[in-house]
Amino acid sequence: MVECPVCSAELLEMSMEQAEEHVNGCLDRSVLEEKKRIKKTSIKIISKQEPTMEIRGAKAVLEEIEQTEPDTEEIPQYDIPLEKASPQASYMSKHPLPSYKRMPHTTFTVDAFKYGKLDFCTGYFLTHFHSDHYGGLSRGFTGHIYCSRITANCVQYRIGVDPQFIHALPMNRRCNVQGVFVTFIDANHCPGAVIIVFEIPQANGGMARIVHTGDFRASPDHVKQILQILAVEHNQPVRPAMVLNKLNSYGSPPIDYLYLDTTYLQPTYAFPSQSQVVQAVAEFCFKVNSDKTYLPNLQTKSKQQKKPMQLTNWFKITSKAPTRTSKRRVLFVVGSYTIGKERLFIEIAQRLGARIYVAAAKRRMLECLGSRSLLQMLSDSMSAQVHVVEMSRVNMRGLTEYLEMAQKHAPFSSIVAFRPTGWSHAPGALYRQQPRGPDPPGPAVLQQLLAQNNQDPAQLIQHLAQISLLQSDSQFTIDSLKPRGASASVTIFPVPYSEHSSFAELGRFVCSLNTKHVVPTVSCDAANARWLQHWQNVNALFAQAAKSTQPELFSNAWIAFISNAK
């Protein structure tokens, strides 16, 4: 079963174009509904601005975010007075609280704001500021919210929650929240999104461990950071320098519960890495902008061509050299939601040496990120060559009207627009596999592989990767870009820029962690859920293999594999 991640509607019977249209429509409606709820307010952002830094591309700009917390030897304490320990939500919900929203062994919930008053809850954790996670949160909310500083800024600015109920925890540091040890690490999703590591002391002297991914794009660094955190004794501080050095850790204790973002838990989702997409799109924009001999061949009708169109089919070399009167200026437009997709439009602007225009409301959201370098790239003038607009505007009609508006401020002749989403899939595309993936192999197959390769960690890992679909991600280049919608003045490119994990990335992540229970946070059918158990079995097999060789040797081989997997 394939469901819409917003409304949970069944998508299996739809074509990929219909499914994409449905999901994008849901996302667009959620943004519009959110805007209707927001009142214009002037709220002071609680983060500190950073000093000016040299801009070295999108990665450098975004890396300065969340780096303002002091590095001390102590474990920060977050206790609340007893009289404030019982939160009062703003309304009663008709929907019961799903079990996966409450963290075992605690009085905490994660992303559970639309379920009304929760008498047991003393801490509401918010993984990031997307409406499907903070939905239900209102100005009058009086529960204690724990989140990253960026998310705290967004909650205060967009919703207006009283600051006394917002607790911004530092990144990459173990904190004591009401007696529970909590560590935030960057989720590689949108600015401020976090993976949460809970460590809960037990009455018998033991420790329960929970990892909640929120929404995330899994990477090898996440594995290394989680293992590093769990390897440190709970009464010792975890400091940013310890987590960010990404050293390998061995012998880490097991994770009791892994709450996993399973948005794309289906073998068909094999989109490329963010870095490949970002670099390809930025390079494409540079070529279009710098080579004046290339003009869009927008009269070409893709439906009449039998073969899939390559990017070069959409551009032709003109014999006439450009003149002063034939100057053209392309406006590059990137669709975005409330927060997210920053890496793409920053990289485009960096590659072009251009400024970025955003509307006033979007600028105020970007101010919540606390990045002075990013704010210096923004322009209040529509003459800037890179524009960020609402995703709902990235269609032929919306952009045609937008071009007319932009032409009043600068001599733009055309728009090249990008709609970045993991739902940018089409049948037979380079970044999509067959419609139905294979079933996971049984435990007997795993044991047979172990018996045949128990003395060769690298070969065992290679065989396991093949049968476990851990190397199925695709590659993305300029030629992978294919227009979906074009006129004489507007061309729209859907790009598979996803801020959620692909199927293979989920597999590598789960295989890397010793987890007792994996709990999906996005509904998935039983067939695809079997892969979660298979990946847990693979991890158990790794433990067996490590005993027959040198554990450190096997761990090094696995870390090398996930670091280089494609």
C-alpha cells in the first residue's frame, strides 16, 4: 500500500503523475491553511546573530546555523517547577493519542500537539517546524515544549507561544530534561530538524535508550554520532566536539526503541543524494545563465518524441550572436515550503553570484535560522536573479503571472523554475526502480551467507548489501533534468531533491544500529514493513560475524561500506 504522507489517502491505483499531483496538492493546501491561521506579529527572535563569515557555498552557509551554543563541561539541566508540571492544552481532541507518539518509560510525547489535553505529559518534544508535526499547536498552548533553537524561533514567531513554555535545547550536547538524558543531533531534513536520543535511567539501575528520528535524510554521520553518544557513560557530558568529530565507536549498548521516519519505505524510491541534485541543478543554472549562445527551444513538443528527451533536446545553438538589443536575462525560481529547500536555492545563487529575493514573510522565517551569511544573500528587490516562491505557485499559470510581475522590476525574458520534492518520480525515470520490489530474504539465507563468508567481512557485507537492497540509490546529472511543462517563456523542472531518506538509506541506517524494536512513524503496509525486520536480522548477523573475526575489523569494514555506498 502506498499512502499520501499528508492525508494518508491510498495512491496505489494512481499513475505517478496523479500521485505527485495529489501529494503536492495536499502540501500546498496545508501551507495555505497554515497561512490563514497566522496573525502578523512582531516577535523578537530569541537566537543570537552570528558574526559575518566568508561564504563558501550552501554547505558553509548552513553549517553556521546552530553553532552558537557554549561548550561547557557540565550537563545542562532542564527542570520545571512542580506547579507548572501539568500542562493545559488549548482544546480537546476527538482523536486518541497514537501509541508511537508517547515515549516509553517517560512522561514525554514527540510531535503530538493535535491530540488535546494530555494529563500525563510533562514534556512536548517537537522535532521540526513542519505543519504535519506541529499541527494543533496554538498561541495559548501552555505545555512545556522542547526543541532546537531554530524551531523555537519559528514557534515563537509564527505561532506566538509564550516564551516561558519554549525550551531551546543545544545541539550535540547531552541535557538532563526532568531526569531524562536527551541529546539532539541534526536530522539533515530542514533547518532546526533534530534526531532525538533519549536515555532514561531505570529503577533497577539500568538504562532504557530510545532514538526518534523525526523526519530525516539518513547518512553515515547519523550512525557514527548516535553510536558516539551511546558510548559515553550517562553521567558524563556529551559535547559538540565529541559528536562532530564522527569517530567510530564500538561496543555501544543496544537501542530499545527506534522510532523511524518511513515516508519512503518502499524499494521503488531510489532517488539520488541531495548533493548530486544540488550540484547538477546549480551547474545547469550556471550554463543557462553564462552561455548566451544557448536559448531555450521551447517549441519542441516532448509528447511527439518517442525517446525520452535529454536536456540537450531543449536547447539549441543560435547562429546569431547576441546584441545589446537582444540581451536576455533568465529568472531562476525555486519552490519552497514554510521552511526547507534552503540548500538548493543557496547553491544556485552562489553558483551564479546572484542575490536571492524572498517575500517578506519568507524573509522573517529565514531570520529564524540565525545565519547572518544567509541574510546577507537576500534582497528586497525583485530584480534579484534567484527567487524563492511558494511551491503552490510553481505551475505554468502561476509562473506566467509571476514573470509579468517580475518584468516590472527587471528585464527578465523567461523563467526557469524548479519544483524540488522526493515525489518527483516518473515511470521509467533514472531515479525510480521497478514498480514492485522483491520480498526480503529469510533468516536461512542470511545464515548461509554467514557460513560461506564468515572470515571475509568485506565480502559478507557486499553479499548482504545486494540481497538487502542497500545499494539501490541512483545517480543524477544535468542530463537527468527533464522539463515537465514549458511555454515560450516558462520552463519547469521537477527535481528529486528529497529531505526524507530513500529506501536504501533507511536500510543502511537500520542495519547499522543494534535495535530491539523499530517503530514506523509513517504508516506503511505489511509487505514493506517486513524489510524493517530483515534489516534488524542483518544487524544481528553482523554481531555474529564480528565474534568470529575481530569486532573492530568488521566494524571498520561496515563503516567503510555505508560511507561509500551509492
